[in-house]
Amino acid sequence: MTSAAPGGSIWRRRIITVAIGAFGTLVFWLLDLPIPFLLGPLFACLIAAMAGVPVKDTGELGKLMRTILGVAIGASITPDLIARAPQMLASLALVPVYVVTIAAIGVPFFRRVYGFDMVTAWYAAMPGGLQDMVLFGQEAGANGRTLALIHATRIIIIVMLTPFFLVHLFGVDLDNPIGARAVTLPLHELLIMAAAAIIGWKGGERIGLFGAPILGPMILTAILSLSDIVHVRPPAEAILSAQFFIGLGLGAGYVGITLKEIRRDVVAGIFFVVIVASLAAAVTEAIIFFDLAPPVDGFLAFVPAGQAEMAVLAIVVGADLGYVVLHHVTRVFLIIMGAPVAARLFGIGKPKGPDG
């Protein structure tokens, strides 16, 4: 009985979290607010977490939902996209410059303005994935809670503000069709995509692939797409489900937050967003000026949030999903591989690197 109690408590918290997220989605839907299946649960769970409600991410189910985005991205990697790859080299070359510039500004900011120790400042300034930066930072001796709050703040604020900028600066419509209904798609392709999602996810985890729930299915589905086996993206119902669970996870990340953490870590994260957003705006202007990509594609490709969240927004606005995600994957790959190595070279903590 004693061993079952904690698990039961976790599942009760997850059921409560899903109910709160569903309520938030309904409110956004009724008020005709943008992207209700993403922002509705995000806001609702964020408010609940900061009010002390013991919300909880959905664990393996949340990872399963992320595989849907991996499949959607992979299905967008078509022979036509590969043929256009040389045209993307100029904007891809901006990614390492962008990452290094953010780090060069962010590390002194966290050290001098907020007094973080060097290893915490180092990993707080890296615009990578939340889980990856927290993991690497903790292994190197950083404050994991501080890293989690700073990166969660960065991602949440950017996810909440990006739709506003898309509408008011670029004039795009957030009501683009996100996919066909499941009943209109070939059953055999739905089964192939489902298999690619599970095999890619679990296979990626087995070989230690970072971001396995997204990158594993993405790689496998891309192979199937380029082999002329998969010709469609996951159905709209699946994409909406992925949005919902991503929103839940982001909002639930603030559970247990204290006033002291809000004053220090969350506020530091907010100011850091201003820094990275300014740099992203400068890069976007360069892309538009030199005509390296359509404005919306260039903007979404350099928004410093997670690849999952940007994939959702790219789908919602009808952007070139392959182009957008390729830049985010490049950014995350550079940070995952480079941040621990650079930290070791500079004598910052004792990171183990991506292979442990």
C-alpha cells in the first residue's frame, strides 16, 4: 500500500492538471483567443502553479504527444526541401554567430547583474532546450532550479508573445488549417506514421539521442518521406493534442515557485528574454534585408524557444516547417554539443558532455 500511494498521488495531480488545461482551452476557445489548444492550457496551468495548485506534467504521455511533432516535421522534409537546401546555407551560417553572441552577452549579464556562480550563469545563457540545459548544468554543479525557472520563463514568454508579433508585425493569420482530418487520410500512412513515432522515440532513447521524442520520429519519418513512403503530415486531431500537452508541460513547470524565486530567477529570465529577442530581431532583419528567406520563415527560424513550440507555430501560420525546424535543430545541436565542451575548455564546472 505504501508503495502505491506516491504513484496514485502523481496520477491524481496529472488528472487535475489535464482538467485545468482543458478548462483553459475552453476559455480561450469561447473568447476566440489565439491558438487555444496551446496557449489555453499554458495560461491555465501557469496560473494554477503560481497559485499553489499541485499541477504535474504528464510524463511519458507528454513525450508521446511530442512524437507527433517529430513525425510532422519529418514528413515536411521532402525531396523539394532537400533540393532547396543550398539556398538555406547563408541563413544557417548565421546560427552559430547568433548562439555565440547570446552567450557572450548572457553570461556576463547573469554573473554581474544577478551574481550567479559561473557555471549557473553559463548554462542559463545558453538558448537551448530546458531539459538539456538543466541536465548539463546540474552535472557541472549549477543550480538546477534556477536554470529550470530561467529557461521556462524564456520559453513561456516567447511562446506567448510570438503569436502577437506574427499577427501585428507580419500580418499573418493564426487560423490556417493545421492538417487534414484523420478520416480523410490513408489508413496505411496513419499506421506507418504511428509506427515511426514509437520506433523513432524509443530507438532514439536507446542510442542516447538528445530530444529523442522529437528527433527520433523526425529522422525516421524524414527517411520515409524521402523514400516516397509517407506523403502526408499527421492529422489535425493529433497536432491539436500535441499542442495541448506542450502547453500543459510549460505551465506546470512553475509548480512550487516561491516569491524569492520570482524576484530573482523569473525576473532575470524576463530580462534575458529582452536580450535574446533583440538579437533575434536583428538576425531577422538581416535575413529579410538580404532576402535569405520569407519574413515569417526567417522570424520563426531564429525565435529562441523550443523546437516543439516553434514547430507548432510554424504549422499554425503555414510557414515552411522544414526551413524553420532545420534552423532550430542546428541551434540546439550546436548548444548540446558545444556548451559542455566550451565549458570544459574555459574551466567552468565539470560537465560530462552529451555522452555522459
